[in-house]
Amino acid sequence: MDLDFDVVDLPATDHPTEGDKAPDFIRPLVNTEYWEDASLSALAADQPVLLVFYPMDGAFPATYIWNELRDRAMDDECAVTIVGLSISTPYEHAQFIKEREIEYSLFSDPQNGVAADYDIVNDLDGMAGVSEPRPAVFLLDTDRTVQYAWVADEWPAFPDYDAVSDAVTTHCDPIV
């Protein structure tokens, strides 16, 4: 297959894996109506969280990831909070949510500090000092213990959405 872009191997990371406690953070959390500072631990207090790291809004991987998650609607069948995180600003998130008809909230982390804490920083080629999180998915239980983890090891890469769905089904209570 002839791609219009190069596939790039990414360096190994020491990201959280199954059984690890995921780092907590507080960042602006954007939804369809407003945004406010929120912590990951507060989101996870009531039910598991599927934390999805993705490139900046508007990039083709972001669109593909959120279209896939929206269409699969895993949270319609299982009690899980699906939330995203990227370097995009709250204003960009609000526009992206509206344009893509996303029903999920998105954390804004323009300095990419959360990705650094999770060891999933992707330095952008040709842009000194500019980075974004590499695509990654973490399913966290109510005390932020990682139940499932996937982190891209090449660029671009996408999670196995069937495996993500299976993890959600396995680790989250069904909605009755």
C-alpha cells in the first residue's frame, strides 16, 4: 500500500500498564456547554474512566479516533466515562466537539504535561519544543488502577477498538 506519509517508529516508553495507578491531574474539561477545571480522580470516583489521549483537534487521527468511539458508543451498554485529552485549547475543543458531534468531554493540556506524566510524549518532527501526546487508551477503575492500556508504538497508529470494547465490557458494570 502506498501511503502519502511515512510511518515512524516511536521510542519505547515507561507508560502506566495494567495494575499501575494512573497519575492524577487537574485540567480544563470541555463539554458541549462549558468548561471548568476538573480532576481525573473526581471523574473516576463514581465509575471507571476510559482516558483517550489523542493528537491535536483537527488532525486526521483525532477525527478518526473520535468518530470511531462515537459510533461504537461503548458507554451506552456499560457504566464508563469516556474522556479525551490533547494539547488543544478549550476553544478548539469546543469547536471540535460541535463539528464532530462528540458527546464526550475533552481535557485541555496545551503544555502536554499530562502526557509527560504518563510518559507518552510525541515530539513533533521539525517543530523544536512542540509535542503532543501519542495516541493512547487507558481504562481506569474507580481508584485509577489501570485495567487496560494501549499506547502507540508508531506514528500514525490507532488502538484495536474491539480490544478496547472488550476491556470496557469486562471491567465495567452493564447498564440495565
